[in-house]
Amino acid sequence: MPWATNPLFKPTADPPADDVEATAAASPTSSHSHSRSPSPSPRQEIVKSIDDGFKEPTEKFTAHQIFYIFILDGLGAMILSGGINFAIAYAMYATQDVATRPIRLFLFPNTLAGDSAVTVIIQCLITWHIELFLVNRDLRKGGVHPIGFIPEPKGRFLRWFMFLDRPEDTHEVRSFVHWLSFLRSQILRALLIAVAFFPLIWGPSIGFLILSGKWQGDDWYYDKVWAPQVFKLIQGGVLGLLTTPPMVLFWLTRCGWALKNNEERYGER
């Protein structure tokens, strides 16, 4: 698992002494042989620092990046998340005895409002970690270019959120404590995204459920099919469509900064 340390860079080994001597012997002598060689440009440093397979950060959006972010990941997540949520809702509600365990909006035991809230949190956690692995895998294999034109934020919170200005490590790399710190940092950011999207998803979901339910004195009631299943299909799909592209952008941009800054590790705290 390469995610506890930055998979982008490897220590640059010094060339063997024999190779250095052979190169020196083979180089032609001239009046400029003792002149100082020019310093490598920032672009050369980026190319030198990238492992085989990683591509250079782009200076603008490419057609492939747009397709990758919004079609492959955005629409793909919408279809996949909607289908999974539909199947879960069918398994949860289609077999319920609504006479003894009614399906209602707010009241237990089957509360669709509570289901909606839990879905936002759980799906954001799952989607964040899926994109963490998939996007970084595609970056490492050269399947997509990192983004190189977005400037680093200056605000303290955004720099922390984007894994910038990390404190110095105090534990061994890839140790148990290191992995716990890594997972904690990822879960915390996924929860913050869930909080940011919660009012955008939960509020309209309640409105949709009120319109599709039947008021019976103390709450809105629902049949065991198909209102709960269609609701979960729509909510899961919309949530996947709205949250996945920003998560993909996060890792493409963070990778671009790591390459430009020649970082040894990123995404740890």
C-alpha cells in the first residue's frame, strides 16, 4: 500500500563512482570544459522528479481531464451510486410489514429522513476513500495528467485541508501509528465534505419525500415499494454526481503541487 507515503518520488541515488569517472573521461576537453553548467529549469526538475508513469502537470484543463473528472467519474459515480442505493433500499423496505413496522418520514423504526442523513455521511466516506485509491492509481500509472495551473491556497484552513504545511513526522513511516494518523486524516476530510454537502442533499430530499408521502395524522407514511427505492436511487445518484468530481479534482491538484514542489510525501496528516 503506497498511500501512507508519497508514491510520486523515490530517493535519487548517486551514480556509481565508475560511471562518474567514465563520463568524465569520455567528455571532450575544450576551453569551456571548466565553465559552470547551467542550472536545470523548474520544468526539468519536475521531469527529473517524476517516476516512470507519472505525467507532467498541465497548464490548463485538457479534454481528457474533463472527460475523466465529469464523465468517467462524475456520471459513472451517479449511475453506480444510484444503483447501489436502489438495491439497498429494496432490500431494506420491500420486505417490511408496514402494518407493524410502518415506513415513515421522521418516526422510527423506519425513518426515511434518518436514512437520508446516514446515506450522505456514509456515501461521502466511501466515495472519498475509493477516489483516494483510484485517482492516485491512475496518476501513478500515467492514466491522467495532474493539474498544474491551480495556485496553492494561502488560508490556513485550506492549506491544512489540502495537506500543505504538514508538521514534522514523529513516527516511523508505514508503522501502525502512521497508518492510524493517515486514516484519521482521510476520514476527517471526508466528513467535512459530507457536512458541506449535507444541506444541499438532505433538505431537498425531505421536500421530495413530503410530496411523495401520505400524511396520516402524526407523520408522512409510505408504501414499501416504490417510493423509498426511487428516493434512494435519486439521492444516491445526485450525491455521487455532486461529490465525486470535487474529490477527483482534489487529488489531481494535490498531485500537481507535489510534483512541482518535489515533495517526498503528501496526504499524510
